Amino acid sequence: MALWMEAGSEPKTNEEIVDLEAISALKESSAIEFKEKGNEYVKKGKKHYSDAIDCYTRAINQKALSDSENSIVYSNRAHVNLLLGNYRRALQDAEEAIRLCPTNVKALYRAVKASLSLNLLDEAKSYCEKGIQLSPDNEELKKLAKQIDVKKSEHELHEREVSKAVATAKDLLSAFEERRIKLGKAMYQELTGIKKPMLDKNNILHWPVLFLYAEVMSSDIIEDFCETDMFSLFLKLFISGDVPPCPSDPAVADTRESVGIFLEADSGVCLSKKEVLSYLLEGTAASHLEKYSGGETDAAANSSFSSGNDPKWVKVNERKTLHDILKNPDFVVPGIPVFFVVSKRSSFYKDFKSMNFLLPQL
């Protein structure tokens, strides 16, 4: 009998031919039955989707249907996988359906849907165009074509924003390196929010600068402190009253000479290039690039370091620019520059100078 024939051998007798035809007919009948059962399960709703997939798979495994029929079964299974959110499997099934029958518009439609869900916009556009060529009046495909165009525009805009953010971060990193500015972990963001320096068209840095009144734990922030400006300008503002005055003993009237601005030297850990880039990308369109290293692969790009010395206060010379202050080799900028404003006539001044007080825990 034909059942005992070796694989690949040709039937030699009429009896073997008849047996093979009967087996093929039986398998084809089973495949059609499985396909129809699968269709019934789909109509019954979500609880039966897995049964539908099983039936479609059995129909395919019979290997008895024509290419066009198998294309329909693959397309049906793609439909169920779409309903279940199995987008990768849905796309694979739709692509196989298209391979078997390139004119299967439903398969093309499902390939578009799956590709869109996987954000494969180029693939989605290609399948959609092929479907519209075959079915010019297909409104569903036309709607998907509009969705694809919108998504592609949004994606291209996002990519431009990411590229701009990365370029800006790299320019800032280069500016820090040229100026020998060390950047450390951001502090006091509860007071400042996520604020970053900016580089203008003349390659001049503009910093948000935080001033802390250590005696009463209050603060002010200057949003745009140009690196070429001297501190004397802002000290005049403190004394003139344009900025809230420096807290001190009520009995002591602050004068220009009595107010001191200090930075904390030998404090904080200098970030690596990779860490600086990641910090600069925070809050931008490229913030998802957490491990962005800017192409740096050497050990120096991934290593942080500190001076190893004890922290100390350094009085800011008001005749110096912000640039002069920030390039101090002992100063690590904690995200943005932070300075402490203290009255030298205050009873608090002695404790401050000896660092015998607690910084705000924010």
C-alpha cells in the first residue's frame, strides 16, 4: 500500500496512485476542516483565540492545501495574533501569507498593522503601498497610509531633536574640557529643578547659579550667569536690595565689605565623560540614551575621581569672572555652580569657616 512507500519514491502501480490520491484528499479535507474550526473559534471571542491558532496551525501542518489556500490560513492566524498583541508573530504569518500569494490584500493589511505596532514604519509603508496598488479603493489601507505618514513625520522630528540634544551635550562637554571645568554629581535639584548650562553662538557659557544663605538655609538662583561676568556685579545686587539681602544678625547692617561669597573646594567626585554626557542629556529628547558614551571607549571615559583632600571654603574674589572661578582645579561643579553667601559680621561666620554646621539635607 502507498502508506508503506519510502519518502521521495514515486507510485508505480495504479493501486499506489489511488491510495496516494485518497490520502491527499483526506489530508486536504482535514486541513479545510481545521481552518473552518479556527474561523468559528475566532467568532466566539477572545477566550477561544488560542484554540483558533491551534486549528490554523494544524491546517498548515497538513501540507495539503494550495499556496493560495495556505496564504489565507496564515493570514487568518496573523489576524488572531494581532488581536492577542503578538505583533512579531502576526508579522511573520502575514509575510508568509504574502510570500505564498502576493495579491492577498488582507495579508498585506495585517502586515501593515503588525509593522505599525512594532514601529517598523518603512516596512509598514511598503506593505501599505502594495496593498493600495492592488486595491485602490480600500479605505482601511488609506487610513493606515495617513497614520504611517503622521508617525514617520513624528519619528523624523524626534530623531532631529535627539540629534540636536546629543550635539548640544557634546559641545558642552568640549567646552568644559577646553576650560578645564570639572563636573560632579548634581546637588540641590529640589531647589533648582533640572537646570543645565548653555553655550551661545559665540562659544560663551551661560550658567544657572545657585546662591545658598547657609545661616538660615534659604537660597536664590540666577538663571543666566555669563561666564565672562564678574562677581562684583552680583555682589552689588545683593547689597542694593535688588536681590533679597544676605541673612545676618539683625543688629548688624551688611555692607559690601562684610558680605562674602564662598565655594566649597576639594568636595565631590568628578564625573567621567560618559557620566557628564548622560547628565547633560537628562530631560532632553535623548534622555533615553542612558548609556551614551559619545564614542568614547577608553578607560578614562568611564572612570570618576576625586582629589582625596578634605573639603574647605575658598572665598570668591569678586573681581574675577565666573570662568576664572570655575576653572579652579580644586573645584568640582555640582551640576551647576553653587556658592554660599555669608556675612562676615554674623555670629554664624565662625562656625561656617570651621565647617562646624550641617549642610541642608534635601
